[in-house]
Amino acid sequence: MALSYTNASVELPDYTISATSGDDDRSEPPLKKSKVGVQSMHVHFANLVDEEITDMVVSGGRLKKGDGTPWIPICRFPVIEEDVLLYLALLGGKEFSAYYDYNTGTKYSTASVFDEFRRRIGNEPHGNTNALRNNYCEFESLVAHALFCASRKNGVRGIAFNEFFFALVDEFQDEPYPTKFKASALLERYAGLKKKFPETMIPFVAPPNARCPDYILGACGAGDGDCNFGHLARAKDSKRLDCYVMVPGSDNPLFVCECKHWKKKLDSGAMEKIIEGLNAEYTGRAGRDGQRKPKWHNWDLALVFCYELTQFKQKQVGAWKFHGTGIVTVDCKTWVKKWIFEPGAGEKLVIVLQTGSLF
């Protein structure tokens, strides 16, 4: 980002350097710097840090202080309370993704950035991909960052479900894959989901496990073109899921996520355990954190990220015990979808996002 104190689209008062040298006759600098008007909120810049009026001279085509030392402009960005939009933009937004190279005009997917990081620091994976704990595992971190980036593709107003889902899958692709895929078509047999997501914007979320300050959350529902901010939570080890998205004022998550990037395919038994964990009345060990009903107990949409899901055998489909819960797979490379279990009238839906080999 280029820094300049003259790139705002407002007229600044005349300023110059005092004529101490006798060579130049210019007016003195103003006591107070000009403030950018509302019409220039989209133009951000760093302000010169000048605590007091400085007497300068022009000598040899350069600015110097009264004692002859060179005058060096020192700049700073405004504090976040004064320019919230600047800091939101630096984290990625409508025009540029979080992983965008401004010099080359290249957008990088989350998966490609993580792959580049691993190639630079070595091929040893960071975290056991078969671990039951979730303090730091590479795949879980990748998924959280992909959710973070996808939520910001339409700016601070939030993003519609179809566009969010497309942006999310795009974060796992090496090259954009043209498709007419609409995730909302998967919700047709789910009355609750069909009503919920067309009317709900996926919020512009804070980084994983970070909370938006109150002065940002205060912009939600403030008027025409409301902002929609939310929270992306990375769950603790005992909670039997990996992350979920929350919006202010709601006790239930918009959706929950589980990550299983094993070297082997995910089978029906593993899928049953995932759903059992999400449906659990309590979490953790009894006597510790096992007496609290989890926030996601009333979940209705789960995104499961894995290498690949095995095709269920016919007898496994017939013995499926979660009758109101459907399962559909979506290939993150080709957008091919396949229904594993499709109830006539569903209540909950598990979308399995098959990422293929990433590590």
C-alpha cells in the first residue's frame, strides 16, 4: 500500500516552509492538519507525525531543520478507533482477498499459501494429522483461514450463502474452476435451512478466536446498508468439533465445521461418530466441562472437510440411524456433488467437502 499524506481527494490548505534561507518565500504550515471528509472515507493514508511546528529551510534541494539536520517525514497510521475501515481492509475484503499480491495482481488461495509456507520451512507437517487434540493442527488452521477469507469476499455487509460457499471452495483450488454450482440447491428438502440461509448473510468475521471490538459490532443494524460482523471460533479440544461461526445476539451458530484430513478415506463409522459428537448433550469429561450444553447442540448445517469420503454400501444406507440428517459430498476440485443419504424431509444436513491431498 503506497503511503502519502497528499492522496486524499480533498483540497488541502496552502502550506510551505518559512523563508529562513532567504531563497524561498512560502507561507507557514498550518497549525492543524486538514481532516479527510466523509466523501473520502474510501481513501486511507498515513498522517505525518508532527508534534509541534518545525522551522525548516531549503538547502541544496532538500529540507533541513534550523540546526542543519535533514528533516525526515515520520508517518503513522491512525488508531483503529479513528479509521476502522482501514484495518478491516488490511485483513482482506471485497476488492482484494487476504492473500493478494498487489505488485503482481495475483490472488492466492488459502491452500496455496499454506503449501508455499510448508515448502519454505520444510516438508515435515506441523501437528499430527491423526491427533485427537486440536491445539494446533495444520489442516484445521487452513480451514479456519479459508472460512475467514471467504466471509470477506463481499465486504462488511456480509455475503450471501451461495457466494460464500463458492468463495470457500475456491480457497482450496489451485486455479479458479468455472461452475454454475449453487449451494442453495442442496437445501431444497430442508425446510428450516431453505428458509434460514436465503434470508441470512454470512457475516464478515474476525480472525479465528478474535472478537470484534464493540465500536465495530455497533455498526451492525445501524441503518441502510447494514454491516454484518461475526465471530469465527476455533473450538477447544474437548468440544468434538473444530470451528463454528456465530453472530451477535444469537446463541446458536450459523453452521459448524469438523476437519478430518487423514491419509485414509473417511468411512461411514467415522461419519457416524462425527454426527454423534455434534448431537451430544454434553461435552468433555463429567465433573469438569461436561455439565454445559454446547452452543452447537441445535446445529442444522455442518461442513465436514476431509480427504475423501468412502461410498456407503447399500446396507449402510439402509441402517443409517440419523433419519433426519442428510449427507452430500462436494469435490473441491471439480464441483461434482454426490448424495450419500438424502431424506425425504430433512432437518439437518452434512456437506462433506472433499479437498483431496493437500499435505
